Amino acid sequence: MKPTDNPSGIVFDIQHFSVHDGPGVRSTVFLKGCPLTCRWCSNPESQRHQPELLHFGKLCTQCGICVEECPNDALAIAGDELRRDEAACKLCGLCVSVCPQDARQLSGRRMTVEEVSTEVRQHWRIFMQSGGGVTLSGGEVLAQPAFAGALLSALHDDLGFHTCVDTTGFLPWENFERLLPAIDLILLDLKHMDDSRHREATGIGNARILENARRLGERGFPVFVRLPLISDYNDTDENLHALGAFMKEVGLATLEILPYHEFGVSKYTALGKTYTVHSRIEPKADRAASILDDYGLSVTVARR
Ligand code: SF4
Ligand code: SF4
């Protein structure tokens, strides 16, 4: 990478020693902003493109320290609630650093390619020993194409790391195609095979996602399909058979089932959002795996 070529993007988290986001032990870099609004999203703070504050009311003791420290008088205690004036708040993050209860979190900060590379590079020995590398996740990685492209090129071409991109698949094919030379593996979510049901739970239809999946399969690019399995939504026989047939037809052979979980529910309240998954029954992942096995796919179920 040339010194002049150091773009920046909004990153909301970097997790090290991940074993769920591709082969081996990895660092996962989460980019902020997503065109989808999946109801079950376990990272709802990933959806907006801009940084935002989370407030975990159950942890807050209304001690008032953050109110005193806020340089913009954006905070006030009203009854047993801490209120923030969004217009006055400059998202400086001071209230996060002074809170003794860890009741506040600032999601999203601008980082350069160099800063991200420097952070993940510390773990290169573990990547090499475990067959791991770096995964870009989100949000939707390809919603920040210039940043994602420069970061992938730095990680893959300059540092020689194995790279995965965990994507919704919703971006234009040109965005994908440009980045493929610096990607070793794509983790692609296929959430529902029916367009209207896909739209109902994610806010967008599935036509472009399926078309991108088809193109990747037909060119033999390494792809692991991921199915976030949700009861009474995409665990029906009809959807599972449609998924198996589609993957077989387009030459995608590896599928990981991610059973529904509720790890991110508290973050909805912390963001002032409402969690709208109504059927919170554990889906029958082994049954789904057995249906999909019959299509000759390599199927695994994530146990977390
Ligand atoms: S982020 Fe900064 S401006 Fe906003 S409420 Fe916290 S301390 Fe005040
Ligand atoms: S500093 Fe933390 S615990 Fe105290 S009022 Fe602010 S958010 Fe609540």
C-alpha cells in the first residue's frame, strides 16, 4: 500500500481469537452500516452507518458522573432515567470512559487501514499456527467498498493473511468482483429463498443476493453459505428444500447452520429500539441439517 493510500472507515468492533468466523483462529473486524435490518440481528448497533451510543439502563445507578462530565450538557437525570439530548451530543465518548458501571458504549469509530492492520498484525503468529487469518464482518463489509478494498489488499496482498469476508451478499456484483482477488473465502448468508418472506424480515428482497451467490458458485469461488435458522421463518421444509436445491444447482457445496440465539437482545433496548422476533422457540437445527445433507452438501451446525 502506498503511503498516500490509507483510507478510513467506520469500525464498530475488532475481536481477536475468534473461532467462528472462518478457518483457524482469527481476528474479526466489524464494519458499521448495513442495508438490511434483520429482525434477529445480534449486532443491531451495526446497522446505522454512523457511530452511536448505547445505554444499558439496568447497569446505570444514576450516579450523575457522566452528567457532570459531559462537555456539551447533553445529559440529564429525570426520575430514574438518564436522558440524552441527541442534538447536543457530539458523540465524544467521554460519558463512556467516565462511567464506573460500564453502562454506556460508543459503537463506531473512524479507523484507517493502517490502524486496523497494525492492531490485527499483533496476532499474526496465531493466524499462521492455526491456519487462521482475518475476517471482515459487519454490518455489511461491502457497504464501505473503498475502505474494505484497501483493507483487504493490505491484509491479503501486503501482509499475506488469509482473508474472509462475511457478507449479506446484497451489494452490486461489481463491488464483489473488484475485491475477489484479495479474498480467500466468502461467508454468505442466505436467509430465505422466498423473496417476499426475505423482504418481510430483512427489509429487502433476495434477488440480487441469489444472483451474486449464483455468480460466485459458477465461477467456483470458495464460499461457505450460512443459514441463520429462525423458527417459523426459514426452518420450514419448503425453504430448506429450496435452499438445498439452489445450492446444488449453482455449485455451492458448504453450509453452516447458525441456530437462533438471543445474545444481542439487550442491545436493542440500549439503542432505544424494539426487538421484534415473535417466535423465540429454539429451531430444530439437526432436522434442518438432515434435510440439507440429502442434497449432497457439507453441512455443519454451529454450537456456541
Ligand atoms: S458522547 Fe460526549 S457529548 Fe454525548 S452525551 Fe456522552 S459525553 Fe456528552
Ligand atoms: S456515569 Fe454511568 S452509572 Fe453514572 S449516571 Fe452515567 S451512565 Fe449511569
